[in-house]
Amino acid sequence: MTDFNRKVEDASARVNKSVAEAASRLEEDTAELITYLNNEVVPAVRQHSTKALRIAADKLSKLADYMEAHSPKGR
């Protein structure tokens, strides 16, 4: 029976080691992902959002000009 217990302990140790290695790698990958998001994605989103807002503002300004030009004169 001690041989069986030793085999179970060995298997358990291998599983624990594998889980620990996977958790460590997952932590590293998560840190890399966060760095990538902060350094690459967030600035790109901000830049494109700013550009989109400027375009929308320009279109709204043109719409206001159009509405003024085509409104009834009595108002």
C-alpha cells in the first residue's frame, strides 16, 4: 500500500507543479496583455475617438448652417 501512496503523492506533486507553472505563465501573459492595452490600444482608441468627435462636430455645424439657411424667415 505504501507504493500506491507514493505514486499518488508523485502524481499529485506533478499536477501541482503543472498548475503552478500554468498559473505563473498566465500571470506573465496577463501582465503583457495589460501593458499592450495601455501602451497601444488605449492611445489608438483615444486618437480615433477624438477624430470622430471632430468630424461629428463639423457635421453638426454644417447641419446647423443648413437649418438656418432653410428656416422660414418669419421666425
